[in-house]
Amino acid sequence: MERLLVSACLLGQKVRYNATDAVGAWTRADLFGHWQAEGRLLAFCPELAGGFPVPRPPAEIAGGAGAEVLAGAAEVIEQGGKPVTQFFVLGAHRALMEAQRLGIRAAILKEGSPSCGVHLLYQGDFSGRMKAGRGVTTELLERHGIRVFSEQEAELAAAFVADLERQTSASHRPLS
Ligand code: SF4
């Protein structure tokens, strides 16, 4: 059975910067409940794993996205300007290590987060505006072959996982 790495806040853990969770219609949907009952979902928060407490100041990626952060060409900054890039990079590497340790090949991460964003990030100037781009953890997971979906893409994730399981069972079928 394929397991999925999931942003801990999507699964109800109050680990966001403001000590809230990110449960929404998507995590209350039947699919998530079904997966949770099967024990498929591994909750993980890269920012806690990187050493941040709860609560913490909000942070955004300035001057790029996760790819530029990993290349050392952009910083993650807290509101107020303090650079906190190293904690985001550490959290991303810990997420990758955990996924690899468990043989996980798919993840569902929280859209818009500087760690977990899949398609969108905040602009980097704390204006509330958004830009296209992946968070630091999403970028690192994707680079290592782990497909990352946002919480709004759970159906796509389900199709991907079903495909992986079909391939695995075909490869274990005895030759006739
Ligand atoms: Fe949720 Fe990811 Fe932010 Fe942790 S780092 S609070 S899991 S969005």
C-alpha cells in the first residue's frame, strides 16, 4: 500500500505560524477520511522539523521560490526582515529523509506555504499578494522523484497512487 506524506496542518495539527490548522473542505472529504482509516497518511511539518516553534512569525520567500532558496539565490525572511532560510532548508531535508525512509512516492502539501506551497507562494513582501512557485520542501521532494500535489488536487493524487499500485502489483505478478 502506497503511503503519502501530508502537511501536518492539513490533518488537523495546529502547527501553522499562528498556531492554527489548515483543515478545510478538502480534508473533510471522504477520500482523506478513507486514506486516514487505511493508515496511508503520514503527517509531517517541515517547519517544526526545521526547528521552529509554534507560534512563530510568518515567513515568505523573497526574490524567488523554493528552487532559488535551495540554490542559495533567494532567502526566506520573517516579517520584520530576519532571514530564516537555513531552518526551511533543514526542514525540507528532514521531510525528504522521512519520505525516503518510508519509501513514500507521493505527497499532499499545503498550497501557499513557503515550505509546502505546490503552485503558489506569497510574494515575499508581506503584502498578501501571491506569485507562482513551489515552496522549499515541495521543490526538494519533486527533485527526488516524489510527486507533490496540493490539497485541492487530492483526486489527482488518488489517480497517481492507484497507478503506482497497479504498476507494483503487475511487477509482482508471476510470469505464465
Ligand atoms: Fe503546514 Fe507545511 Fe506550514 Fe507545517 S510547514 S504548518 S505542514 S504548511
